[in-house]
Amino acid sequence: MAQFESSYEEFKKRGAGLLVIAAQKIEGLFRGKEYVQQHTYPFPILFDESRKVTKDYGVYHFLSVDALNIARPATFVVGPGARISWIAISPNQVERPSMGDILAALDRLT
């Protein structure tokens, strides 16, 4: 979320919105509710407690070497008409697409 927070102005310049979906329980082990109360973000955060969204978008995985019952980190760029125009699904819990790649995908929409 810090990566998106620091680049939020770049999203706004491109007329883009941002939504973060956390595949965790808001009152769970990672204390999501407490975390978002302590940090103010300029974008909404959705807690996907049932994992419905992550399952619907194909990024949920039950068991792997680095995770259990969680989503793979994924970034979706959604363009006009609510069409997904770019997807990056991380192979593990630590890798993420670069902000440059995400912003370039947004630039291709215009």
C-alpha cells in the first residue's frame, strides 16, 4: 500500500482511481482494522474476508510454499467500460510489478 500511496498523485494526474483489496479478515491475525485506523490512505481499502473477490479474479490459492489460504498479490488496470486492460499476478508474496509498469499500463488507456 505504501507504493500506491507514494504514487497516488500520478494516478490522479491520469484521471485514474485506485482500490486496494486485502484478502484477509478485518479483525484477523494481521489486525487489518487496527492497521487502517492507524494509517490514513487517500484510496479505499476493501477487506475480502470471504476471499470471494480473489477467487472470482483467479488469484486465490489455498496452499503454496509461501502462503496458506491467501491471495497472490495482483494488480489489475481497468479501463473504459470496466474492461480489464492489464494484469500482473505475482508468483509469490514479495514480488510486485513496478510502479512504472503500472503507470505505463494506465498511459496506454488514453
